[in-house]
Amino acid sequence: MPELTYLQAISDGLRTEMRADERVFLMGEDIGVFGGAFKVTDGFVAEFGEQRVMDTPLAESAIVGTAVGAAVVGMRPVCEMQFADFISCGFDQLVNVAGKMHYRQGLAVPITVRLPSGGGFSGGPFHSQNPEAWFMHAPGLKVVAPSTPEDAKGLLIGAIRDPNPVVYLEHKNLYRRVRGEVPEGSYATGFDARVARAGDDLTVIAYGAMVHVALEATAPELLDGAAVEVIDLRSLVPLDEAAILASVKKTSKVVVLDEANATCAAGAQVAALIAERGFEDLDGPVVRIAAPDVPIPFSPPLEQAVLPGVERVKEACRDLLAY
Amino acid sequence: MPELTYLQAISDGLRTEMRADERVFLMGEDIGVFGGAFKVTDGFVAEFGEQRVMDTPLAESAIVGTAVGAAVVGMRPVCEMQFADFISCGFDQLVNVAGKMHYRQGLAVPITVRLPSGGGFSGGPFHSQNPEAWFMHAPGLKVVAPSTPEDAKGLLIGAIRDPNPVVYLEHKNLYRRVRGEVPEGSYATGFDARVARAGDDLTVIAYGAMVHVALEATAPELLDGAAVEVIDLRSLVPLDEAAILASVKKTSKVVVLDEANATCAAGAQVAALIAERGFEDLDGPVVRIAAPDVPIPFSPPLEQAVLPGVERVKEACRDLLAY
Amino acid sequence: MAMAMGIAGSDAADDSVADVSVHLTRADRVELLRTMLTMRGIEQRALNLYRQGRVPGSFYDGFGQEAVSTGATFAMAAEDRICALHRDLAAHVVRGTALERILAQYMGRATGVTQGRDGNVHFGDKDLGVVGMVSMLPDMMLVATGMAMAFKLRGEARAALTFFGDGSTSRGDFHEALNWAAVQRLPVIFVLENNQFAYSTPLAKQWTVEPIERARAYGMPGVSVDGNDAEAVFEAVRAARERAIAGGGPTLVEAVTMRMHGHAAHDDMRYVPAELLAQWRERDPIELQERRLAAELDVAALRAEVQAAIDAATAVALRAPMPDPATATDGVFAEQAVPLGDGRAPWSGFARTEA
Amino acid sequence: MAMAMGIAGSDAADDSVADVSVHLTRADRVELLRTMLTMRGIEQRALNLYRQGRVPGSFYDGFGQEAVSTGATFAMAAEDRICALHRDLAAHVVRGTALERILAQYMGRATGVTQGRDGNVHFGDKDLGVVGMVSMLPDMMLVATGMAMAFKLRGEARAALTFFGDGSTSRGDFHEALNWAAVQRLPVIFVLENNQFAYSTPLAKQWTVEPIERARAYGMPGVSVDGNDAEAVFEAVRAARERAIAGGGPTLVEAVTMRMHGHAAHDDMRYVPAELLAQWRERDPIELQERRLAAELDVAALRAEVQAAIDAATAVALRAPMPDPATATDGVFAEQAVPLGDGRAPWSGFARTEA
Ligand SMILES: Cc1ncc(C[n+]2csc(CCOP(=O)(O)OP(=O)(O)O)c2C)c(N)n1
Ligand SMILES: Cc1ncc(C[n+]2csc(CCOP(=O)(O)OP(=O)(O)O)c2C)c(N)n1
Ligand SMILES: [Mg+2]
Ligand SMILES: [Mg+2]
């Protein structure tokens, strides 16, 4: 198996599915000749032509809205937001048009919306957001967030093939920092959770970039040999409740880790689930780690103070293990 | 004290503050001569003139965006969305421009955005939404949701006077169904929780229309005399964590009730808070009641099946009391 | 002013009405009338049912605007696609939606087009090539633009059409749709239903320049027609569709008309000057078409026929069950993606020969 | 085509440059040059600091576009308000933001305008009447429109100005702002900075008709000027402001220019034809103004003066501390609302006399 970066795996997934299915086409700002702000579609115009790798005007509502239109007449559009943050400008079309269509009319809307999300590189308040909770709170949208190159490819293919609108969060801070083996050819990863590391003493639940923070912070040697299980959610809608509850049952202690602003985040939903349906298994509080409720600041010392990091996770796990 | 409906109390609050402070003006669709879709501003044009009761074009992004502009040069705009649902079209301006301004630049944005929200009258998927969680998850916005006429007036005045952008949720289903005594003159209600009914056996935490459901469902005679405390949050941001935790400490059992779609709702945040910081006080799971994750359907039997009602709350309380 | 322009389009004093389109047969003209009568009849029935408490929520109709959706949809082929709005019931009738399903829709019955999930005219029969509107105006302009984009991508000779109101021209999505369609020269027809008001808001609060000027500023033709003449609307849309299919890009068609009822059933329209209503009452689209056909058609018989169909549909709809609450959470997600279907609407004979 | 139009505006072969505005004194003209030199010098310094790893994140500049924000902001009075964008550093210089605070801003220092909270040109000094941009383009058009709305409501003789790019004309907020401002005849000036590209996207993918046509379709004047001549931009904005203050409503001013650097520091601009860059290099806005003043001014001395100020500011900024992490969560909410201040910028002498 070739080793690819997370970013290369995304490109590979897109390319694979475009070769296999001519209904798939891409829309976004500067994705054509330029190859996209992060070069995910580098070289795509040469292979697939300008029609299928469409440079759009600067208009996010139009990107999402026309994708819905194309989808209901049989296409499989994949939209790129230049940064996840700009989905705020296409919010209405995604939430009200795409999300509610099937429930209201039985009409499927198979679109994929790629959101380059997350912070960690001084992107500041408008290039660092993790907006997934907004879409978890909007019925009819699926939401996935890969943490590894293998899943980045497989979940993207799964998203494209899914008959529903899927919000695909690709964490910018993983693009070039994470590499891994990626199966060749076509495969779709299911929208369920994965045990990133098995363990009996405590569970850390995370997704996206935070999976790597969780793994690093809970290396046994940092925690006096404790065996920490790390659950990589991969999919936020649907949420793999069985996997979450099974892990809590096993370890009885849980830290929920989230890069997004804390209030009403994905982590809040996971914690609430555990507090209700895993209550009897708990041997300690459901600890949450997330960004505080502030815009993500630009300057490195401020950004580091805000984004959850290895140290904070390690300390939380240590405290909870000792509880 | 005069007895007013919830709707009259909102009008009263607006009128009071407009008389007291000439910086206050209103913007919205059909709020002028027509007096607004729900008649909240009925008669206002006659008293305050067309300039201060501004009929806008059909353009929600413009309503919020121009309000921000007016606010930073010293005005106190109050925006009406015709239905809360349409804030999706002004989402970006609210979340990215208004919400982040003070943190980024130290520039205050004193705007109030009125959102007629909620279901219960066959409004269907686009006239029944409870979007508060989106804004709780957007740093820099305050979010309030009155349940009584007295608080409807006082929180609105408080919102207008607050130097920050405040999302004010007014529940349509309370407009004419709820009446109560409302103090005359000017008063601002603080953004904290209120004990709607004191009790020792169990806590129900709710806000907006669900406060009434909670009170009705937990009348002592329905629950074999159990004394159920009902907390009316009133403010979601800031969230009165101390009041929540104090009640949980007292009763040890808690039901979190929310009309919005369950996933990542306000109720999820409250439940997560309790699971972390009230864990040691809990004598049972943190039970959540909310709408399932579906668009709110139009037809009465479907809508009733989806919206949390008295029966469901009563049963949940009964079960938890017996836990 | 747009209204004056509309009124100038025909002469209310003269009793004979000229034909506008050479593309319509006599049977087509009767069909236009029948469709308008059906729309009005259904909506009147629905208003009665609403007053009887059988239609939940609120109720919106298109009284006085029947010619717009009738004429426009009649010009589109089965393989074309439509986004119909809240004043456009005739679009559904033309595409072949059974009347009892429409009435059941209003009443929230299990047999309604959305099976009680959505209300009012928030529906579209996916098998008949219609996307039901969302409330957020004019979001559907972008959906129609996207359908046209797919047609162009695939090299298909098909077009998409969307309606939208004067008020909704103020929103950003109007701009994004027109601009996108013009830049990509997409086969999409934008039908602006200028009915003088957006709820209570008059045109002067929405714009300073007629939207037709805007069409040119986007690089597409703008055509303004008498929106109370179904045949005029038909002809404008027919020509726009021909251009679209030939690769000529989008067209903005303005149908100048008047909303003769309140915004919704609860609205007494006090804000509309009485003379304005009186003027427009003289220009009823159904009466216009009846005058056009009077010499050759037994209008009373047609009216009776339509009424009988509506009565029968009402009876069926009233017998239909309410949806089962146990199904309330079904179908949020799709198991498979089936694109919109063509339908086999009666009118499609026309446009098929043209395409 | 817009570019050709811009180039036609002056003659690059002729060495003497005519004055455009009778409203500028010689001292004003020197001030325009000094401001442009300052903007270019600061941005070049910042690019160096970026390459040295001292500027976190990415870096955007306005190389080649200095005349636009310089000329436009110079025409506005202290009591007016400005929304400056990412190519508009000179707007901040004109309003009086200290150079060391700008450099500290880029480097994320505690003494930067946003104290490290935001980066790049995402800032505005609230005491100097400037609102810093958000990334979402062109959101600030609505903010400027709202400021103008407040001025009109209060009957004040003040105006607001916002910049925005060619790419951002495709977004809905552009439309909502222009339409709203026109309907309400607001004292706002929309300066379209047409620099031929939106990131890699050329004009032909954003629109089919020049935006100037759109201005008319909204009911406001549209004026296109040579965006590389600070004096031409000044004069257009001055006239627009005069109209605005007099109750004449908004104006769309198009400044035709060219982005001579990549979209951001990492962008090598391979997508820009070399000849296009070469053509525009001949039309450098700073050289233009230098030629205009050559006979009467020691240009080298002015350059040295500006450079010295930048060097001094750099030294100060480099000594400034990074923000204290303990403050990271401060200030999300305001304790009190203090409106934007007028500032006491050096240039304000001009517009005050006009107002
Ligand atoms: C984005 C949005 N904002 C507000 C509304 C509430 N609303 C419903 S219809 C209406 C007026 C629409 O006017 P127009 O577009 O002229 O259509 P008409 O009803 O006259 O056909 C308004 C404001 C809406 N549906 N969508
Ligand atoms: C709403 C939105 N979408 C996408 C972007 C990403 N983006 C940043 S600058 C840019 C191009 C802007 O082009 P233009 O408006 O012409 O301004 P210029 O940079 O050329 O001055 C894009 C697409 C953005 N800032 N805002
Ligand atoms: Mg209208
Ligand atoms: Mg540009």
C-alpha cells in the first residue's frame, strides 16, 4: 500500500470516484487551473476537464444551492469551501434546502460539501473554525470527520456515494502533517466509529485532529502505564452510540475531546449521551476538553492557549484515572 | 400591575425602550404600517415614525449586517426576523461579523435580533425551528429566551441595553396563550436563571415554551405528590451554571427539556455540564427530552409526535423519581 | 411603473382578445383556461376548508395570478424541471398532480404530496419533475440554476424554470443565481412574478429600478409581459426555453400581475389601495381567457366540468386518513437517490414537438 | 474590458502627468505619495519579516494597488467611517494608525491593533473610525451601509465608505448592500477594487457585464476610474462623498487596477499572463505620482524619510512582547458600548473644509 499524506488521500479519493462515476463533478473557488487553495485538486483539470472541475464565482450560497439542483437531476456534486468558515455564507441552502428535502418530499440530495476546517497554524478567527456542531443540529445532514489518510479517502468516497447531503470535515492541520498507508482503488469507509487504540482504564473520545492529540497525550509511558482507549468517532451524524457506550461500559471513565468551541459542541452531545445512557457504567464525571467559547485567535501564544493540546489532555486523564 | 399577553409584553418592552432611548430603532420586514407578521409593532409607526420602525427589503443578511453598522456608530438597532427560521439567511453576518467584533477589535456591537421561534401550530419545517443552539455555539453572541410576559419585557429591555449582540428568542406558541402580570415602566431582567417552582425531589430544566410544559407535567397531583423543581433558564448565553448545579445538588435527579432537535441542542450542553460538574450529586441518569432529529412536520399528528409534550415529560419524571 | 406597464399590455374595454402565440392550438387554449379554473377552484375550496378548520396552519393562494404559473409551465416539456412557489398552484396542475393529492396536502393528510410532512404549496411531486419550494425566498432560484447546470454539463436539450416574487429580488440568492446562470450561460428561465407586493411591502421599498434593467446588467435578456394573460406568459417562456435549449443562456421573464388576496388567509390587505384592486379586478386572467375563447367554447360547461372534478377530489381528500404518528421520524435520510422523474403530463405534447 | 479601460485612462509613454483634482493642494499631493510609499514600504518589510518566520499565518498585500486606498480614504473626513479590506493598508495609514502598531499586528504582538487576536489586515482602529474587515467577502459592504443608515437617521452630514474586490461582487451581500443603499438613498460610497483577479479567478468567471452597468441597474451612479492614479481615485470619491452628504445617495466607484503580487505570500501567480503583469508594471501608481511631483519635489528625500519611519517602527514592533496567553479568553463580550471615534488624522484638514 502506498503511503500518502492526509491531503493526498483526499485527492486520491476524489480522483478515484471521479474516474469510476461520471456523475461526480467538483465545484469550488480556484479549484480548477489553480488546483485549490490547498492543492487538493491539483492536476484535476488536466484529467477531467473544466466542466467537471468547475471554478465557480465567489458565491457560497450558489455553490451549495446549485449543487442541490444538480443532485436532484442525477449528478453527484462535490463542493469545496475554500475554508470551512465560509460555509456560513451557504448555511441556509445547506440547512434548509439540502437537509430537509428528503424528509419533506422524498427527494434525495446526494451532495458532498468539503470543509477544510480547524486551527493550529495562526489562521485566526475566520480560518480556524470547526463548524460541525451547527450541522449536527440540522436534521437531514450527515457529518463525517476523518483523522487518518485511510479514512480520509474512504469516508470521502462513502460521502460521495451516500444518497444524502454529507458534510465532510477535512482538518487543515492534518493535511501535510499526517501520513499513512492508504489502500489503492476504491473503497468506502462506513460511517461508524473506530477504536484507535484499545485500553481498559479510561476512554478518550475524539475525532479529526484531536484523535492525534488524544493518542499522543495518552501514551502509556505518560500515564504510569495506564491503558487508555481512544475512540475515533469518524462520523458525527450518524453517531456511533453503541461504540461509545460499549467503551464507557468497559472503562467506566471518559474524557470527551473536541477542538471546537465548547458550548453545544459535538462533545456536548457525546457527553450528554453518556450521562443519560451510560450513567450506570460511570465511575467518574464525564470530563470535557474543548476550546473555550472564543473566536480562535491569531497570535501563536493565544491560539495555543485556546486550542486543546497534549498537555491539557494528559492532565485531565491523569486526574480522572486518579478519581 | 396590568395583565398582558407574552406578545403584548414584548411590544411593551420595545415601546418602553424606544421612548426612553432615541438610539433604539427597529428593522424588519412588514413591521411598519402592517405592524409585523405577529403584530408586535402594531401602532409603532404612528408613534415613532417610519424612520425608527423601518420596513426593510426582503433581505436578512442586510438586516443583520446594516444593524451591525448602525450599532458601531452609536445606534441600538432591534432586528425582527419574520420567523426565526429566516435567520439562516443572515447567519453569516450574525455569527462572523457581529459575534466576533468585540473580541477581535474591542468594538462593541449592541444589536438585538428578535427571533419568533418554535412550533406547535402546524407551521411546518420552515416556521417552527428553535435555532438557539447554533448561536450558543457561536462565541460573542448572548442568547435569551423568556417564558413569561414579565421576562419577555424585562429580557428584551435587557437585551437592548446590553452592549453585545443578543439573540432574543420569542416563542410564537406563547404569544397569545400566555398572560401574566407585567410591571409598568422600564426594567431590565438579568441574564440568569429563575426557579419557576421550587422542589426537592427532582429538577426539570427548561426555557421558553417548555417551561410551561414542565410546570404542567410536574404538578404534584400528577406525580404522587413529588416536589419537582422547575428551573427556567431564561438566558442560554450566559448560562447560569451555578443555578443549574445548585438545583442538581439539591434534588440529585434531573430532566433536561428542550423543544429543539436533540443533537447538540441547548439541552445537550446543560446535560454535559451536569455530567461533568454535578456528577457527584447525581442519583440517576441525566434524562433528556427534546425533539428527535427531524424537520418539524406540518400535520398535527406528526407534529405532536415530534414536539415534547406533557405526557412524555410526566412519564420521564415518573421513571426518574422511581429510579 | 411596473403595474402601469402590465395594464397597458391589453385593453380591458375591448371585449375581443387577440391571440398572442402562434404556437398554441385551440385545444391548448382551452387547456390554459381549464388549468386556471382548476387552480382557482381548488384554492377557493381550500380556503373554505381552512375556514372550517380542516386546513391546519395558515393558507396562501394565488388568486388573480393564475395565468403566470399556468402559462409558464405549459411552455415546458416533460423532461424539463420546475421549481414552483406559493402562488403557483397551476404549475402542479399542469405537471399532472392529482387534485385530491393537492387538497390532501393542504389538510395534512397521509395521501397529500408530502404525506403531511410539509404544508401549503410547499410541495412538489418528484415523479413529475417538480421541486417543492422551501420557505426561504428565493432559494429555489439556485436549485433551478443547478438543475440547468447539470443539463448543460451532460449536453442535454432540457431547461429548468423557477418562479420568484418581487420581494425576493432583494435577497442575495437572487443575485447569485442570475449571475451564475449568466456567466455559465445556463438553460434556465427565471420567472419574476411581480404582484406589486411582498406581504405588505410595496415595490418602491424593494427596488429603485425595474428588475428588467437588472437582467441586462447580468448579461441576459429581460422580457416583461402581461402576467394576467396566460398566453402572453406562455409565449415569453416558450421563446426563452427555445433560446435556452439552443445554448443561448438564461432569460428573466417578468410577469406583471397583482396579488388579489391577502398574503395569507389571515391578511385583510388593508394596506392595498382600493382603486388598485378595482383596476386589477377588471383584468382577471380567467375572464380574459374566457373572452378569448367565448366565440368557440361553452365556457359554462367547462366551468361545470372543472367544478365537478374539484368536488370529486374534495370528497376523496376528506376521506383520506391523517398520517400515522409512528411515521413521524421516518425518512429523514434517503436509502437511495432517485432523480426527479419526467412524469407524463397531458400538456407535454406541445413542448416535446418543439424540443 | 475593464483593464483596457484603466490603461486608457493615462498615457504611460508621456512622462508628464496631469493633475486630476482641483481640490488638492501641492501638500496634499505629496501626502498622497508619502502614503503610498508608506504602504508599499510597510508591506515589503512585512514580507521580509514573513520570510524570516516572524509573521505567523499567511500574508496578503496590496502591491500595485496603493493608489486605491490612499486616494479614496484621503477624500473622507474624520467624522466619516471606513471599512478597509486586505489590499487597503493605506486606509489605515491615512486615518493615522501608527506604523509600529501595524507591524506588530502582522507579527501577532500584544501591541498590534488587535493585540494578537486577529492577523494580517484584519484590523481597524476603533478610535480612528475604521472597522476591520472580516474574511467573509464582501460582508463589510453591509456594515458600511448600516453606518450610512445611522447617519441618515440622525440627519448627520457624514458618509461611510467600503472597499471590495471584483470577486466579491458575485456574492449575495454585494447585491443586498447596493440595493438597500439605493432604496434608502444612503450616504455610502462603494469602492470596487477591480484588480483583475479573485485569487486565481479572472473577471470573466465572475461576471459577464461590467459592474458599472449594475450600478445603474440599482439606481445609483457608477464611475470607473484609473485605480493606479491616486488623484483620480481621490477625485471620484470626493465627488461621491459630496453627493452623499448632500442627500444624493450612494455611488459605486470602480477603481481599475492590478494585483501585482500573488493572492497571498505563498501564491506564485502562475495563472497570470506575463504580458499582463508587464503592462501594468509600466503603470505603477507610485511612479505615476512621483512623475506628477518630480519637478517640485525631492523624491529621493521623501523616500528616505518614509523608509526611516518604517525602520524605526520595525524596531519598535520587534521589541514588543507577544500577548500573554492568560488573556486569550478576555474580551469576548463588551462591558460597555463605545462607538467608533473620529480620530485626528493628519489628512482630515481637507475634508473638513469641504463638509
Ligand atoms: C428569506 C425569507 N424571508 C422572509 C420570508 C417571509 N415571507 C414570506 S412571503 C414574503 C413576501 C414575499 O414577497 P414576494 O417575493 O413578492 O412573493 P409574493 O408572496 O408576493 O408572491 C415574506 C417576507 C420568507 N419567506 N423568506
Ligand atoms: C465569502 C468568502 N468566500 C471565499 C473567500 C476566500 N477568498 C479570500 S480572498 C478571495 C478572492 C477575493 O477576490 P476579490 O474580491 O477580487 O479581492 P482581491 O483579493 O482580488 O482584492 C477568496 C475567494 C472569502 N474570503 N470570502
Ligand atoms: Mg410579491
Ligand atoms: Mg480581485
